[in-house]
Amino acid sequence: MVAIVKLLHGQITRQPEPQEQPAQERGHAIAKLKLLHAEAEETARLANLLGRSGYVGITLPALGVLTMALTAGVRPAPQIVWLLFVGAVSLAMLAAYRHAMRSPFERASLKDYAKDLSAILLFAGFAWGGGAFLALPAGLSTLAAVSFAILPALAIGYLLRDREALALFLAPACGLTATACLLKPFAGGWIAAGVVIAVAAATMAAAYLYERLTGIQSKPAMLSLP
């Protein structure tokens, strides 16, 4: 009789089964798992970026020396000045790389490195583009001007596998090269400048299309990071 009275007053309750967790708790658990997955994915992407960026610090000065060797008719003094700028960029990149390698799997350290690398790549684009004024001879062909601006950018895009990294270098490098086509002038003038800009735009479009076709969702590890 007493049990019946307790039941009527709602004092006897059934313990919920483990499968009957409230929907809100399940939603929080799923959201937490998604957050952890996103953080792990970002950490892996940043760690890969760190591991590949050391090669860029070696490639740029090597391409600079190759440029000087192919343009032996230019006065060496401005070429040496330009090569010093490129070398300074490479040293800054390698110094940042060495510092980040002390904690290669710490997310905060990797994010800081990505931001530092963004600034270095932007400066690298300006340093390399300055070679259009300092290292290249007047009367240069359109093909040579395009190669000078595009080939290092393609090397960076291939090594870093990051579309934003490619854009950070490509924009100033091609902008200065196109300007040099007008002011030096190189052979072709306006036509050469237009071709340099067109090829740069086509390169970025190709990088975007490649990501779409391969299913790679570009989440750049560069300036877009908070």
C-alpha cells in the first residue's frame, strides 16, 4: 500500500538506461569530438608545413645563384646585392624553422611559426621580384621574364603544398617583374608585363582547380590562422 502511495506521488523513478542519455549531452560529446578532430588535423597540417619549409630556405638561394649564372652579362654588383637580399630571406626562414623544430608538435608554436613564415614569404616575394631590376639584363625575352617570376613560385607551391603560401610569394614577385617589364624595359614591354600577370593568375587558378579535382580542402596554414 505504501509503495502504491509513493508511486502516485512520483517518488519512485526508473533509472535511465545508458542508451538513454539526453540529446543535449550527446550533442556536446559530438561537438567536442569534432573540435578535437579539427585541432588534430590542423596540428598535422602545420607540422607538415614545418617539415617542408626547410627545403624552401635552401631552394631560393640556389635559384638565385642559377639566375646569376644564366645572366653573366649583367654587372655583378647589383646582382650580388640582390643575392644578399635573397640570402637574408633564406636565413630568416631557416632560423624560424630551427626555432619551431624545438617543439614540432605543439599547436601554439606551430601556429606562431606559420604566421612568421607568412611574413617571410611575403618579403621573399619582394626580394625575388627586386631581382627583375637588379639581376636581369635589359632586353630580356618575355619567356625569360615569365620563367624568372613563376618558376620559384612553383617550387614554393610544390614544396609547401599550400595555396596561400604560393600566393604570398607569387603576388609581389610577379608584380615587380611586370613593373620591370615596363620600366627597364624588357623586350616586349606591355605585352611581357601582361603575360607575366596572366601566367600568375593562371597559376593560382590551376592551384585552386587542383584542390577541387583532388578533393583537397585548402585550409591554409598561413595568415588565415587566428
